[in-house]
Amino acid sequence: MFLPRSVKVKRTPDEDRSCTAKKHKLSSGGSLLEETTEFQDCKSVGTETSASTYNLSETVQEHTEPAAADLGVANTPLGKDNQNTDEDGSLEEPIKSFSKSQRWAEPGEPVCVVCGRYGEYICDKTDEDVCSLECKAKHLLQTQAKEKQLRSDQCTDSQAEAHLLNTPYFYKDHSFILGLQDEQVENLKLQLGIAVQGQQVPRPIVEFEHCGFPETLNNNLKNSGYEVPTPIQMQMIPVGLLGRDILASADTGSGKTAAFLLPVIMKVLKETETPSALILAPTRELAIQIERQAKELMAGLPNMRTVLLVGGLPLPPQLHRLKQSVKVIIATPGRLLEILKQSSVQLHSIKIVVVDEDKKLFKPPVLVFVDCKLGADLLSDAVHKITGLQCTAMHSEKSQVERTDILQGLLQEKYEVIVSTGVLGRGLDLVNVKLVVNFDMPSTMDEYVHQVGRAGRLGHSGTAITFINNNSKKLFWDVVKRVKPTGTILPPQLLNSPYLHDQKRREQQRLKQLQSSLVTGDNIMDIIKKHNKNNSQR
Ligand code: AMP
């Protein structure tokens, strides 16, 4: 029995029945191979065995021959298939040979991509819906023609690219950028936090496409997930592409690496002398990251080798690679000096030097208060594990040496978070903190005021975040009284707490009592009369 594997039976609720029918029919008459593949065709479209795939390609070949495509194939094996099916008297419909013998699709049913009739089958090559073998053959011819066109387009693209790679590159403002008004550009810079100094600084780009990079580089950017430039890239790339000297500063993680790598890549692309660029990084880790990013961006560009010269890794392979006509060196200063001292390597061909300082902007540490030593150790570990921030704990079990070390570490920006018990927090008075977190609410208002006061000292503003729960319920009303006047929005759970209302009511009662016992102008006569009356009774 011939089974046209080039077309797979589409699965719909009705066809589940036809799957069963086919299997039944096959198990009574077909070969084992046919049974298996046919069952797979019905059961899970697109996951055939290699045997069935082989058959499929055979059939596809026949169908894609233009002369035989429409009729030849359908006439020969299918005629037989039709016959068999008829003879068997099975419930199964034979696969339609011609488009005209297929019905039109009902609303919601799949539609043949060629003729628009009911797309009863799925083409195994393209996963598109087709109605018959005739349309499948046409569909494959169309697909082949499209692929051919695409290939020739790509060929033209690569010729254009080769031309682009061979002609000198000069950066000029893209027409879109030129079309912007001065105040639009200033507004954009203001909104993006771009501040520049210097003479005739070019306008920032808004898209990578504004740079006129070769297509390979544009694709590499897309493949790395760089859809739009970050603000530092918007401003730095055009300046770098103009070959100007730049001193740039932006936060860690703001895309600085690509901001200097892209101009470096464009500059060294047509350089014949090697090495042409040197990128210095303070740490091995950073150098490795830079090289990884450089390789991603340089992929597919001709003669763009890099070498990593960093300490902590064996020197000979690095030296060997350095001598292989590398375009870009990425190095840590120590290892570079070591190599320069030892070997005959000359760096006079270097035209571009980038120093990636990576000095973190000073970020004041966060001070977190907890109520016990164990809490401090546990929370410090947890915060470090989850956020990667440099954390330490401060409590009474720390020796004096450790305490001094922590304090020094804080001042030298070694720690980003310190978790401390309340009393020890007083030792940290010197530290400039912007954020205090009362992870455990202290047991007295005095302590609370002292702790939140660590944030924003010396006239600077700061923030305090306080976690409260029923353990500190006796302080609810005091906290509200203290915090509300600062304009802080308090959580409704606190404001609606019955404890708070109880405390407020009691306070008001106490006040009333106090007021009634106080001597004022209004009640002085009443007090005297009451006093006289008591005396005369005695
Ligand atoms: P960096 O500040 O250079 O260390 O970059 C931080 C991260 O942002 C790195 O993982 C980069 O791959 C990524 N990155 C840089 N520029 C872009 C961009 N334009 N779009 C998306 N991701 C970027």
C-alpha cells in the first residue's frame, strides 16, 4: 500500500476517529512499517521516525519537479492508493490529489496556503496547511523560489557589506538626527540624564542604525539583545566614532563596555597593523567580561582577533596568542607590564587605548537593624546570597578587631550592607548612611528615633523603612504620632489596628483626667468652692 507521506493528516476531533480507523485498517492489511509511520502521522504531527522522514523526502522530490508536480505524482502512486482504499471499503478518505476535489473551508477551519480551500493536511516540509497533493507541490515550489530569492538578496547584502568593509568609515550624523531641532536634542539629553562638556560634541544617536555599521555588526548587536542604545551609548558612540578623546562616567551596568567597544571595533576594522587597540581593565574578571562582549560584537567581522592578557592564568598561551596578529588586546595592567618586560612584543602599532576604570560610584551603605545576634548573622548571609551585595553583621559577639575592621570596611566602601543589633548600631554614628531598615522594630521609641536618625545626617535627606508587626503593638500609636507629621504615608493595617485605637483612646482619657486636675482660669473658682466645702464639712 502506498502512503503519501509528503502530506500529513491534520488532527481535529473528527480526525481522531480517522486515526483510529486508519490504524485499524492498517493492522489488518498493511506492513508494520506502514502501520507505525501512519500511526505517528496521525498521532503527533511532526515527530516522525527516520523511516517516514526518508519516505517523505522522496515524495517531496517528485512533487517539486515542475513538470511532474501537478499531475505526474498524483497520477501514478495516488491512483493506486485511491484504488486500494476503495477496494478496502475503509472509512478513511484518500488523500486529495487535486485542489478542485477539496471542499472550501468552514469558518475557523485551516485554510490551504495556496488555493484557500480546506487545509486538511499539513505539509511536512514547512508545517503549512495545504488542501491536496497538487497544492502541496505548488506550495513547495513557491517556498523554493522564495528561498532562492532570499539567498540572492543575502548575496547582494554580503557584496554590499564587503564594499562597506573595504571603504573607509566616517561617522556623520544620520538624517533623522540632523532633522531634530536643537531644543529637541537638549530635551532628549535632559530626559536621559546625558550631560556633556567639550567642543562641538556630536548629537547623541537614538538607534544603532543611525551609526551606519556593517550589517554583520548590526546583526551581532541584535543577537546580543541590544535593541536600542543605552544613554551612555547614545552619546559616547558618535563621539568615539569621530575618533575624539573621551572621558566618560556612568553607573555600573549602564552599557559602558559596548559604548567604547563599538567605536573601537569600527576603528580597528580596517587597520592592517596589529595590535591596533589596547583595553585596560583593573581586574581579571572585568577583562574577561570585556573580551566576551568584544567577541560577541566582532563575530563574523574579518580579521578581528582578540587576546586576553590577565594575571592568574598561565602566561605562555597568552604570549603565544599575542603574536598571532591580534587586533585588540584586553589586559590587566600587571600582566601587561610583565609581558612587556619579558618579551620583545612592541605596542607601537596601538592607536586606541581604552582604560576601563570601573570605579564604582560611591554608594552609601544600607544600615539594617535587627533585634538579636543570630538575626544579624542570618540576615547578612541571606542578603549576600540573594543580592550578591557585600554584607556584614555587627553585634556584641564581634571582637574589637572585627568591629574596627567592619567600621573601616564601611568607610572604604568594602561593605554595601551592614546588619547590626541595635546597641551596636550606636557605634556606627560616623558612617554616612542614606537608608536605614528597621528589620525588627526596636522595643522603645528612643531607640527607634536613634536608629532612623542614622539616615540622612548632616542636613542630608535619608530614608528609613520600618517593619512592624504585633510584637511591637504597644508602640503603634507612638510610631504614628512620630511619623505622621513627616508626611509619610502609613499603612492602613497600622492605622486601622485596634491596638492603635485603644492606645489613642486611653491617651485621650488620661489627658482628660489630667486636664480636670489642672488649675486654670476657667475652673479656679470651682476648685476653691470645692475645697471650702470639704473644709467646712470637716
Ligand atoms: P556594562 O555596563 O557595559 O557592564 O553592561 C551591562 C550589561 O548590559 C551587559 O550584560 C551588556 O551585555 C548589557 N548591555 C549593554 N548595552 C546594552 C543595550 N544597548 N541593550 C541591552 N543590553 C545591553
